[in-house]
Amino acid sequence: MKNIEQEKTENEGNGYRRCLAKAMDRTQQLLCEKDVSHDYKKIHAVKSILYATIEQAGIETDRLISAQELLRELLALVVLQADPLRHERQEALKVLEELQAQHHRL
């Protein structure tokens, strides 16, 4: 059974995908219509969904960059396991825990 945090995270990721799909669909509809230059309401609506999608893409990018940074740190700590020190192993486990928590939020 999924916990509330997992469902929230999945909905956020799906929210971006839905927003992107909606933006592409509405933009295509607008561009395929003949002479919509005077339909300011429709143009404004498409601009709004595009702005929202750009913002969502930025948020999604930030999450992925954060995950990438944790993966790089984890890689460096795993490389050090050839000469394992207790501190390094604990640090690696801590980073892994952060990555797992972030993965559940993605």
C-alpha cells in the first residue's frame, strides 16, 4: 500500500506531464485554427498554460539535478570503499538515504 507521501510525489510528477500534454495540445489547437488573432482570450489561455509548464519544467529539472548531485556523491563514496573507513561508509549510507527519500518524492 502506498503512503501519502509517495502518492503526493507521484501526483506532482504526473502533474508536470499533464501540464506539458495540455500545453502542447492547446498550442496545437491554437496554431491550427484559422485567424485566431482576435481571440485574445484563447491566446491568453495558451500563454498561461505555457508559462505554467515552463515553471513546472524548472521544478522538475531542479529535482533531477539534486538527484544527480546525490548520485555523484554516492559514487565517490562507493569508490572509497576500496579502503573503507567507518566514517565514509556512514556518509555513503546517509547520502543513499537522502537519495531514496528524494526518489520517493519524484
